[in-house]
Amino acid sequence: MNQALNSVVIYTDGACKGNPGPGGWGVLLRSPDGTEKELCGGELGTTNNRMEMMAVIQALTALKRPCAVVLHLDSQYVLKGITEWLVGWKAKGWKTAAKQPVKNVDLWQQLDALVSGGGHKIDWRWVKGHAGDPGNERADALANQGVEVALKAR
């Protein structure tokens, strides 16, 4: 019997103070009943793209069962990577069109496994960053909080 998927709206964002430098990721998960969960974390010596990816990885990892996800992100790198470039990279043995190794391959492989193996139905939606979208602004604040967490932990 086909069970209806739980639905969840997710906002993700990454931040970096210097690129590379200390970085953070932030996630806002919102269920239809209005329940919200916030997640954040960070690393020293990372890049903005890695933090953008880590936010999506952490968001999908937080889901305990397959869900219908509307995932908002302001990173064209992550959006295009997952929806356009990934198929080609995998076909070429994780090489770019220029035959160079794919950057952040460790995170791309993690993200690919979560997307293809998680049973989720994901609607990827790009939002303009720092443009007043409340969910994106909250994810951005959480990502910046993640940077502070990383800095305090050193």
C-alpha cells in the first residue's frame, strides 16, 4: 500500500568568513503543522560552497523517513550540481567536462546518496539570497551562528 509522504519545507544556507576560512551551515525545517526545527554547525578552514552543500546534507540527514520536500536554497552551485551536472560527473568517473577532478567530490557523493537513496521526492527551489525571504534569512542567520560555533570550538 502506498503511504502518503510526510511533507516538509526546508531552507538551507552556508556562510564563510573568508573563502577559505571558518564557515557555517544553517537549516530551517518546517512541517505543515507549523512545527519548526533549526540546525546549524560549522568548520574551520572550509569554503562557502562546502558549507552550502553541508547545509543540504544535514537537512536531508535530519529526515527520519521519506518525505515530500520543498527545498529552498540560494546556491546556484548546489542547485545546478544536483539537478544538472551530477549525471555527467558520475558518467565521467567524477571528472568535469574539462577532465578535471570534481571539486568537493566527497560531499557530492554524500549528497547524491541522500538524494537517490533517501526515498524523498525533492522539489528544488532557488531563492535569491539576502532578498528578504524569511526562511532564507533565518537559514542565513543559522549559518552565521554555525561560524561562531566553529570559532568557539577551536
